[in-house]
Amino acid sequence: MYPFVRMLKELWTSSRATPLGLTDAHISHHLCWPWDLDMWAELNNGRTLTIYDLGRIPLAVRTGLGASLRRRGWGITVAGNTLRYRRRVRMFDRLEMHSRCIGWDAKFIYMEQSLWRDGDCTSHMLLRSAVTCGKGIVPPSEVLADLRVTAVSPVLPEWVDAWIAADATRPWPPQH
């Protein structure tokens, strides 16, 4: 089940926090609960993605994107991600999450998120997101204009450009 209570707590907290610039990091704190575990008594990989929601959506609130989405009737969706796991997360581990927008192109907004336990990174995610409306994808330039942001995208790191290029070679729809 989706962690609605946890999300409400994050939304309440983030709505009272200092606003962030578009590329500033949102830092949040989380606990690995027994219902987050898989059969090996560690954080379930699917739940990891859900926990990353608990940082990304409050990031949207603090940057003003959440209000813009509501005002314009837009939605936001995950259009792709890559998640690298490096350390096990066990029950009752306390985690610090870092979430930030790292740039955008003509179609997508790119974010990175990481989970940390005692100064050690447990996982890191690169995410491509799209703002949507009834007609399809809203160009980031239109989203930024609505946010009254005139900045150009920071230069994406080389490894992000490589990920974008590699993903563009992937067949769609997949062959079965």
C-alpha cells in the first residue's frame, strides 16, 4: 500500500519549509519500517522507489512547481529512471534523502536523488520526469515560464548525457 500518511507528513513539513531555488537540494529524513522490507529483511526495491517519491514531491512543493501544477491543471510523471543500489537498508535504519533537479532539455526535467545512512550512500537514482497536460508533455520552457524562472539549464553531467543517449537507442515498443 502507498504510504499516504508518510506523504502527508512530508507535504505538511515541506509546505512550511523555506522555498528552494529550482536546482537547490531538498533534504528529508526517513525511517525503514517493517512493512518496507522484503523477504530478506532489507528495504524492498519497489518500496525504495516509493520512498524516493517522499523526497521528490516535497521538492516540487518547495520549488513552487507543486503550486504551478495545481494552478494549471498539469500533472507530473516519471518518464524513466535508473537506480543504483550499493548498501543494504535494514529495519529501523534512519535515512537522509537528498533530492534535486540537475537540469532539463526540450522535453524532460532531470533529477537525482540519493539515500544516505550514517554518511554512507545506500542508493542513488537518476530520474527523467515530464510535466503533462491533456495534450501530452508540457515543454520545460513553458513550465519554467509559469514559475517565472528565466535560467537556462545547468550543463548536465557527462554520465547523464550518456544515459540519455543510451536510452534513445532502446527499441520502443520492446520486442517480445
